[in-house]
Amino acid sequence: MSTPSSYLLTDRPSVSIIIPAYREEELVAETITDVVARLRETQFRFEVIVVLDSEPGDRTGYIVHKLCKRLAELRLIERSGKRGVGNAIITGFKEGKGSIFVPLMGDHSESSVDLIKLVENVAQGYDLSVADRFKCGKPNGYPIPKYIANRCFNYLVKLVFGTSFSDITNAFKAYNAQVLEQLNLSSRGFEIFAELPLKVFLMRPGVKIVSVPTQHFVRKKRFAKLSLLKGGPLYLRVAFSLLLSGLKKKKHVVRAKNMKH
């Protein structure tokens, strides 16, 4: 996290919203304008960073460039070709200047009112504030196969890691910037949204986490971003990789204690 720019230099909490974008021309303008309008009503200083993977024929860059001219808080980082949502999130974290970070998808699927709830929790002392899309059941229009896979994976994570996460795969979370420091993130796809909170949970003893029931709006889009068949195994690989590294770490600790005795 680099030194804050002039408009973030304040004793008030500062927020960096990171929007990874790839073919988001349909709803990215609505997402950005809603978030900016809502945050302007609060006490928070903020910036919105769009990290765009640009391809020929995609108007997302054109739309965001136009918005940058009238929204001082908006910044665009444009890269050529599809580099992956995980890579975009990592780039956004490196470029962001806030004390609170929130990844947010560009399809206007989340409520800006819920965004403020997540941010306020971290501002009040939580390290991680997690949005829970499924507290009241399946959101209207959410695909049943995807819902079943999501619930099974989240149950597995709770069982294996002993966490309180009920929607770990949700991108929509607010992080205290300090807990993100020194995290070695490796995911390049959507599985980063599981890797991030699990690494925070495993590598930060005493981390304070809160879950927030939120709305989720299913949007019909021309370009599907997440494939269950391709993405599912990647989520599982992240979970089991972290489990194995955690077990190895415990063995080293036990071995060190035995050597002392």
C-alpha cells in the first residue's frame, strides 16, 4: 500500500474500492456512479480504482475514461488482454492508497448501502467484514447448480478450517489494509476471493471477522465470467493447498517445541 494521495490525507478512514473489469460495458457505469454517490454521502475519503483487462471490441475502457473526466475519485488502470480477475485484484491492492480495501464486481450485483455497512465495520475495528448473500436463502435468479456448489464449498471450509465464513467465495468483503500486508497471493482467477480471507484467517492470529447479511442482484450478461466447471476445481485447490501448508506449519512448531525439551 503506497503513500496516500492528497485527497486521502485525513484523520478519517480512507477507502479504496477495487473493481476488476473484463467486458463490463453493460453495467460498469451504473456500478461506479452508484458507489461514488453513496460514498460521497459518508464521512469516508475514498477512491475507486477500475483495473481493466481490455480486448478489441470492448467499450468498457471508453465508458470508464468518460467517467474519469467528471468523477475525481475514479481512476482507471488499463491492461491489454485478459490477465484474470485475481491478477486485477492484486494490482488494485498494490495501487490503492486507502486504509480499507473493498473488492467489488462491476456488474452492479451488490448494494451500495451494504457497501457502507461493510466499510463501517472495518472502520470500527474489525479486520475483515464479509458479505453473506445467502443468509435468507438463494437470491432470486441465482442458478441452482451454482448455489448448491457454493453451499457445499462453504460448508467444507467451515468444517475443515473451523471458520465462521458462510459466504467465503463472495468477492464483496471489506479488509483492513494492515491485514493484507505481506500476504503472498497467487490466484489469478475468481478463486482469489477464497484465498484472500482464508490467508487472512490463517496467518493473522486473533483476526476480528464479522459477517453481514447483504442483498445480491443476479444480472443477465452477454459474457459469463465464472465457469463452474473451470472455477470449482481452482477453489478446491486453494482450500486444500492452504490446509496442507497449515498442517506443515503445525508440524514445524511441534518439532521445534520437542527439540527445546
